[in-house]
Amino acid sequence: MTEQLILEATPLNAVDRCDRCGAQAYVRAVLLSGGELLFCGHHAKEYAAGLKPIVAHIQDETKRLEETPAR
């Protein structure tokens, strides 16, 4: 029997950085192999088609980019 570890998706924050450019990450791609990749909105769009066959789950928080900052 194979055991699978299911982790709760934690919200991305300012500490999470894009693996491609180092900007703040708004997308987490959980890979079928068990690893994960973090992307800024720009790079998430750029690599979306190539990621589809190798990801188990995508956590997309790019809607946060449209929010109005608190004053």
C-alpha cells in the first residue's frame, strides 16, 4: 500500500519568492514528483502550458495583485 502525504496549502506571503526571478511569488505549483515551484504572476503565465503535464495542483493567488492596499 502506498501512503500519500497531503499538505494543506498555506497562503503565500512576502517571504515566498519566484524561483525564476526572485519577485514575490503568487503561484505555487505542486509537482507530481512531490516538489514544488513558486512563480510570480508573470512567470506563472509564461510557464503554464509546460507545467500542466507535471503538476498535481496549482495554488493561484494572482487575484491578490488586483486588491486595493489598506490605508
